Amino acid sequence: MLKFTDEHEWLKIEGDVATVGITAHAAEQLGDLVFVELPEAGTSLDKGATAATVESVKAASDVYCPLDGEIVESNQAIVDDPALVNSDPQGAGWFFKLKLSDPSAANALLDEAAYKELIA
Amino acid sequence: MDDHSPLKRTPLHALHVSLGARMVPFAGYDMPVQYPTGVMKEHLHTRAAAGLFDVSHMGQIILRPKSGKIEDAALALEQLVPVDVLSLGENRQRYALFTNDQGGILDDLMIANRGDHLFLVVNASCKDEDFAHLQEHLSATCALTLLDDRALIALQGPRAECVLAELWADVATMRFMDVAEADLHDVPCVISRSGYTGEDGFEISIPAASAEDVTRRLLEHPDVLPIGLGARDSLRLEAGLCLYGNDIDTMSTPVEAALEWAIQKARRAGGAREGGFPGAVVVLHDFAQGAGRRRVGLKPDGKAPVRGGAMLYADAQGHAEAGVVTSGGFGPSVDHPVAMGYVAAAYIANGTQLFAEVRGKYLPVTVCALPFIIPTYKR
């Protein structure tokens, strides 16, 4: 199941684990990323809490946790090479995997059509 | 600035939009922050080939001596800047500062001697105040004009000379800070060999009506790409150059800002025209006694950029305050984060380890010499 937030994140949900990243639209708006800071595995985060920080040449931006859960894995590849987020934001440029406290809460997020309408 | 006033447009606005630029408000103007190329590539292209910047938002001011003698305009202007304007030769340009009575910096600017007048280029955000300041103090001796019918572009980078030489062969005879008049595609332009990127290059003042045409023709050259404000900022930061409002302002003095080089001997203690500018007592005192703090380069040890506003500490726990970062970001050419800021006199030595507070952490940074790159000015 693929879901989106109005904070320009995508969630690919398999069982109770969501793989989370930022959308192609967000990556394009941010421009060339030069630094990514990710949460450590084991961190519990509430929806809306700052989960990650990305920095472009110009500015820093926060990435928010889309739902309540616990970080189970972070993508070291984008820490080593932040440009991966720009080149493949919805694939190899994923940010972290989140074990959802309440998987049914994902139903309230946007589907792809609704997200596309949001950024149109 | 009234947040609700409509953004002004430069004569090149339509060109930026047609090139796909992302436009942002800057100093009251709707300006290109980047083109589809992106900040990183725009920055690197400028250092590898040539970048073209629209800096038409900056103020261009003419100071014409009522006596007809350029010396009178130079001496009048020296009342407002701690700079030796009198010795500036014809068709030469010099960096300068307007100071206030406390020795703070009202703006930084370029002054060119154009033979029968002085030509000033000032920051966009300060231009109305600068012009009023000049009128208040100099209108008895000079006729002042804030030009609103000229665009200003910068062509910067190692290929800039070759690009411009295709339109005007004599450009090769200019050296850093020379100024000349030349026709580019039959349009009369005023060209200075200067810029704000650390690269060799030129700033070109063009009549507004012809600005888009001349700029489009320059952009046709395969070595030239349009460059936005994003890369302009990272280029000047790597070059160790101050951004007014960030790195210098009314609360910083020229000596604190490490801009002693901009104050020539004639205006310092014992010089032929010692003092005689606003805040001279403070500035000359700083020269004699040293300032309590100083602008320095800062190299973050890690990969995280340290931005303007970050506090600096002498210890990793954030107990002993050491200063503040005024500009910081990522340096694409040096491939690591770069910053500058003010630190207390005890911490100005190169190699001093400090800690910058970023998102609740204390990241190690090292005080270092500016610039971060080696400038390629053709002196």
C-alpha cells in the first residue's frame, strides 16, 4: 500500500512496517541535498515529530514522522551519498523504516491520486 | 520593507522566467534563486567555465562634482567612507564601506572613478537609504543620480574573458578592478573587471532596454550558464566575501569584520587624510588596540552544514560562549561545509577548535583562514 502525507512524504506499507521517504516533488523543491541526518533504530516517534533533517546547499529542512511508531532501520546509503535522494527519491533514496503503532492509522493518509492533486 | 508591497522586477525578469528559474523574493525583488541546472552544478560551472548573474537589483549611483573636478567628488565621498577615494585613478574601482557614527557598517559598495564622475554600486537592500545618506551629506558638492534605467549583470569564471573577448577584443587588456566603456552588440556598456565569486570576471552595466538582448547573446555561448542567487551565495562564501546583513551590519566595525585591507594608509592614523569619516574614533581605536571580536573562517569538521545564527562555544557542552556563525552552508568546490562568523579575540587563531550548536548538538568546527578557495583575480 502506497500512501502520502501533505508534508510530501511517501509511505510504502507492508504489514505493520512502513518504508518512508520524501516525494519526487519534495526532492525537486529542496534542490541538491548535501547532508542527511536520520533517526537511530529503536527510536520511538510520535506523528509529527522531527524524524530526519536534510540540508541542501542553501537550507536545512526537517522531515516529520508520518505516523506513530518505532524506527527499525535507517538508510545509511543516503547518509553516505545524499544525492541519492535527488536521483531516486521514491526508490533507493528512502529514509527509514517505521514499525507502526497502529497500522490502521495509515488509512487516513492521502492516496496517490489525492497527493497528485495536492501538488498540482 | 512592507511585506505587502509588490515585488519589483529587474529588466531581465522575463528572461529568468523563460529559462525556467525558480523565483524568490530578495531585497524587494522577484529574483532567480536557481535555474533548472540546480545550485550545485551552477556553482561548479561558474568555477569551471563561466556563470552569468543578474545583479540588476543592486543600486547604481552616479556622483557628479558640481565644480567639474573629480577630486571634489572624491573628497566629498571620503567624508562617508574610510577609504582612499582621492588616489583612485581614472577607470579604477575600489571596494568601500559606509560607516556610521559608532563605526558600524551601513553598507559595503564599489566606487569607480569614471573620469568626470564617480560610479557607485551598492547593495539592493540598502540602496534607498544609501542614496538618502549621500544626498544628505554630499548634495552641496555633487549632483547625485540613482540610476533606474540600467541593468547590471556579472559574468564570472575562468572562461569569462574569452566569452567577452568575442564581443570586445580589448577586454584582455583590463586587469582586476579596471573599468572601461565598450559597445557589446552595439549597446554602450560600462564594464568592470570585478565580481563577488572569487573568480576572475566582469560586471557589466547595460541600458535596461537592451539588457535582455545582450544577456541572451552572452547566454548563447556554450561556456555560459545562467546562475541564481543560491550559487551566488555559496560562491561568495567560499571566496570569504561578506554578505551585508549577515556578515557585516551596523553592529560590526571594519576591524571586527577583518576588512582592514579596505582602509588604505591615507585614512589611517598618521595618514595624509587620517579619519574624517563617520565613526573614525572607533575605527582608528580598533586599529590601534584591536577589536574584541573578529570575523574568521570556520570549517565544520563533519559533514553537517553549520548555518548563520548558530552559536559557537569553546567547549563541547555549550558552557563557554565564543561567538556566532554569520554565514554557513555547503561549499561545492571544496566539497565540505564552510562557514564564517565572529569569535572573541581569544579564539581567532587558525586551528582553534570550537563547537557550533546545531539542533541541540555541539559540532566541532575549526577556525581557519579565508578564503576557502584560491581567488583567480587577474591582478
